[in-house]
Amino acid sequence: MNKKELIDALAEKTGKSRKESAEFLDALIGTVKEELKKGGSVNLVGFGSFKVVERPAREARNPRTGEKIQVPARKVPVFKAGKDLKEMLS
């Protein structure tokens, strides 16, 4: 399912217009991004949680040349599925 299909499904389930559903989805995504940028997390009980994890610097190899390279530390977004979501899928 892509973003357009998700907007259509939201519009159908809520009885709102596609435009209103798109605005809601954009606001939701924007709010999650802002919270993660601040270093916070977003917890949706029964669905899952979004948070930022810091990956440490490490040494890796270029697969083509075999040369060692340094990969810098970085922050990455992580989603962890909630218990209800996991149970529904199993």
C-alpha cells in the first residue's frame, strides 16, 4: 500500500474527503518526524513505537577493493512493533 492508497482507505473508513485525509496523514507524519528530530519517541499503544537510536562508529570493508573504511556514528529512526500488532500477524 502506498501513500495514495492509504489516504483513500482513510477517507473511506472515516467518511472524510481525500483532501482532509491527506492533510491528517501529512500532519501525523510531520508530528512524528518533529518528535524524533527532538530526540523523543512516539508510542502508539497496540501498534508500536518510533524512536531514534544512535549507531556507533565502526570499521567496514569496501566489497569491491577489500579496503578498510571508517563508517561514522549516526542516528537512525527505528520502529518496534507493539504486542497487539505482533500477535495479529502470527
